[in-house]
Amino acid sequence: MLRELRPGHVHSSSHGEGLRCHRIGHVAGCYSQGTDAGDAVSCAPCEPGSFTSFPNLLLHCLPCTHCHAERGLVLAQNCTRRVDTVCACEPRSYCAVFTGHHCELCLKNWTCTRGQEMKQGSTQTEAVTQILIGISVFALCVLCITGFFTCKSCLRGLRHGGH
């Protein structure tokens, strides 16, 4: 429902929340439908599935973020009219791609198995890139060459009897 509000005045919305309009923009949770003469501003609360988290003069609210399970994301906090969805990584996972204020991709914690080492030049960033294009992460682990082994604290194989 669109209401005409005067700057600086608090008005109750149909949800019992106060909306305060300002000349510089509306409070979080509402958007602008234009201005009228005499500094009147038309405020409308964001519809379900959308939000604004800052004072604004937007012509529409922003769509809520979706937590994509196929990217290892789970819902941590629902979207409200004033706060976007918060997604988190699944248990025993870490955020591998972080953009802006959001994690875009979570990966399970992984290491190479005993007798393997991470392929030279490989990084977790490279692993993420390969996952995004469909290559298995485990392709980055290679067998230690003959005469080398791995231990708990080693990323590379060490020669038997070496330091």
C-alpha cells in the first residue's frame, strides 16, 4: 500500500512498524514512488522477498539473496524488509569465493591423502576455479615420487631420511 508521508514524520505501517521519510531518502525497508509538491514523499514497504538496508530513494527494493545448496551454502538468517539473507557454509566447510559482503562458494575442508602431495603450483584458488568449471579437486593431488613420503605437517613429500 502506497502512503504519502511528510519528511521527518513517523507513520505506522500495516505491519505495525514505523516508517520515517527524509528528504535525502527513505529508511531501510521502504522505497520511493516519487515525490509530490511540498516535500511530500510516497513511501512503500518492501514486498516479501525484497529489502533495502539503507536510507534510499530507490524506485524498487532489492531482491533477497538465495543460498544455493549446490554451492555449499545454507541459510543462516532469513531476509527481512531491512536486512538481506545471510548465507553460511555447511559444517566442516570454508568460504572459497568471497565477493563484496557475501560468500559465493563454500568447499569442504580437504587435504591430499597419505602418500600424495598438492600438485606443484596448485593453490586453493586454482582448486576453486577448477571446481567451477567441473574438474575434480582431487586431480590437484599427485602421488609422491619414489623415495619421498608425506607426514602430517608437510605439504610436499620429503625424501626418506631427509630433514
